[in-house]
Amino acid sequence: MPDFIAQDTLETFASLAHDLHLATTELQSALNVLQGSPDQNLATVTPQALVERVLALDEQLSRTRLLLPLCTTGVQVNDGGRVLSLSDPIVENRSEFDALARAQLELLIDDASG
């Protein structure tokens, strides 16, 4: 085990990754059925089931976005000579990504309404 990350932090990472994997796999299975995968039964995916799987993935993404910075505050990284908590670059990158995504959405909304 790496000595720079606490065991409970590693377990949290594993749990987040596992839950995201399950939600993604379940949504992918539903999409495979809807796209006509020959080994799947189309009747197994109802509109409600698809919506539930999309919402489950969204919930896991939100949970990960919330918990990842919280569980990385004790993990130190060297960022160009300055020692930071791993949560700092995560939050910085997230802020940049969110700003870019927001700008792209605004453009798409303007294009759709105009």
C-alpha cells in the first residue's frame, strides 16, 4: 500500500469508482438494448428504467464531485514547487471545466432559441 495515501482514502476512491462503474454499466446495458443489440431483450428496458438509470448515473457523478475533494484534503501534492492538498487542484480544475461548460451551454441555448 502506498504510504502517502491513507487506507480509508483509498477505500473511498475504490467505492466511488465502483459505484460510478455500476451506474455506467447499467446505463450502457440499457442503451445496448435500445440500440438493438442482438443478445438483449428489448422488452427489458422501459422508458422508466432508462430514466432511472440516467438519474442513477447523474447521482453518482454528483456524489463523486462532492466527496472527491473532501477525501483528498489530506493527500499532499507538489505543484510546481508548492505543496498543496490534492483537493486544491481538483477544485481548480473543476472550476475551469465548469466555467467552460457553462459558456458552451449558453452558446447552445442561444443557438437553439435563435
